[in-house]
Amino acid sequence: MKRYPLTHTMNTRDLGGYPLAGGGETRFGRLLRSDAPITVTPQDAGLLRDLKVTTVIDLRHGEEIARNPCALAGQPGFVYHNVPIHLSCNSLEDPSQVGGSYFQVLTERAGDIARIFAIIAAAPGGVLYHCTAGKDRTGILSALLLELAGVARADIVANYQVSYTYLEDFIRQVCIENPDMPAFVGRSDPAYMNGFLDLLAQTYGGARRYLLGAGVVEEDLDAVVRKLTK
């Protein structure tokens, strides 16, 4: 797992370096997950260009973007896409419900998920995708990408779990500012991702079958796998 030292993000990480079921490992510099890059220095932009990142996918909705626009939108060398994925965990009453709320995104936003995969497949270089904290919506997308590529569940869960390590201070402040938000919503417990992956397997038989059913064409799925593994 590699985290990139962007000046004003906490959770910018590479999906490279994970062992694959058929041998080898996922490639570095192809897919990066992140919290929102709302401030980007010339050095940050240069680092991403050096990695050959060409495409940015913002998973936030309009109100979030209006408050904190993505600083990479309009930057030379980056193509910016906004595909809003709506997810709210604040009304949940119990930690056991988090995985189900993630799974609900798959059923309610299948068309948007398909669009995201089409964008990744067509991207000429690396892709950076982000939400606000880079934990929930970004975590759902990361899990789909890693499982599709053939990464073991333990590594998918670990990739999700480490978000709280980097976000703990930020989440603590969010909880202070939003006292009605359940504290468990800010964590990235392994049980949350395991619950999501269980539902994905039980309902669809895994990421590939879900994505095909969501409307992603076979050629795009293969292109995404190649991007991450070859």
C-alpha cells in the first residue's frame, strides 16, 4: 500500500502492489483513491502528472462540490468528471447496518457505477477518484475494482480499513461539528467492508457479474482489469 504525500489531502493512496489470484500484483500509478483534493500545489499537480494521471472522477454531489470544488478541475493535463454517488450513513442506528448501506449504492446507482467504469476504461492514463474523505464512496469503488482484478478479500478489507488511520483527526472534528452523527459512521471497521462483500457475493456472485448486470460492457471490464494488472 502506497500513500502519496499531497500537501492538503490525508488519504491519497495507490491501488498498486496487491497480490493477484493468478500471480503478479496490481500495478502502481494506474488507479489512485483519495479524499477531495480541494487545494493542490504546483508540486502536487506535478507529482500526479509524473505518475501519468490524466483523469479525475469526483464522486461528490453538487452541494459538496459547491462548498469545496475539486482543485484539479480545469488544471492543465487533467480531464475532470463528476459522477455523483449519493450515500448517507448518518441515519443508521447500528454499525451492523453500514455494509448494507454500501450495498444499497450498488442497487440504486448502478447506472452511475457503469458510467464510472466506462470512464476508467477509456482513460488514456492513470485515474484519481475521490469523494470527500475518501472512505465510503471511494471505498465501495475500490472494493469493486480490486475484486474485479482478482485481489484477495483480506487485502480488499485492509485497503478499506486503513482509511480511519489517516482520517482519525479529521473524523473526530467532523463528529464535534455534527453531534447528531453516530460516531461509528466515521470509522472504517473491517466488519463494514466484510458485510458489503458478503452481500455482493450472495446477491450477484461477485463484482464482475454485478458490473455486467449494471450495464458495463465486457470490453470495458477487460480494459479496467488490464489497466490495473498489466
